[in-house]
Amino acid sequence: MKPKKILKDLREKHGLSQDEMAEKLFVTRQAVSRWETGRTVPNTETLKLISTAFGVSINTLLGQPMQLHCQACGMPLADESMAREPDGGFDEKHCKWCWVDGQYAGPETMEEMIEVCVPHMGMPHDAAREFLREQLPQLEHWKG
């Protein structure tokens, strides 16, 4: 989905007029109109504000141009599973199980992480372990 549709749907879902959304985001109604017609996209700071105000990630606001994965366990990230920072903003690098209150909260070793993840992978456990032993070292948390 394109950002213009996402932003319009988000506004309508919250029962806001363009004027009300503009006031909430400290922009003009014309800016909201330009976003919804696709003539412009909100700047980075405004995307952060929209993300926090409406509880959606910036990745979602931009139409999910990237498939995000937790950089500790490898889990695909969606807004529901994404970690939050202490200020309420999304941490688009971690899941809510690996990152709590702005810091890593998962298992200490890679082998412990593998054992935590294996039962949730929906595949034979030996295959899951092999897969994770290949993938986890590629993630930021486990790199040297």
C-alpha cells in the first residue's frame, strides 16, 4: 500500500478531519492534503511524530518497503511484535521479547537463543537449530 493511502486510512480510522490531524501533528491542513494526494511525504521528524501519535511504525507508514527482522532472534517484525523505546516510539530493529525498556532482554548466549526460538519455528527442531545456527551470526546482536 502507498503512503498516501496509509496516511488517509490512519486519519479516517481515528475519526479525524484533515484539520484535526494537522493540529495534532503541528502541520497545516494543506500538508495533510498533500500527503493524502501523494504530492509529498512527511519529513523524517513528522514521520516519527505520526508513528508515536498513532502507534504505527515508520516502516508501516512508508508502505513497508523493507521486511524488518529482529536483530537478536531473527523474527520478522510487524507493528504488533516490534519493541518500543522508553519514550513510546518503535524500535524497528528488535522484537518486544528481545528488547525491553530500551535494552536487550533476551538470552545471553546464541545457543540459549536457539533453544528459545526452536519451538516457535513450525519446523522439525533439528532443522530449526541448523537454520538458526546459520542465521543468528548474521544479525547485529551476535556480530563480534
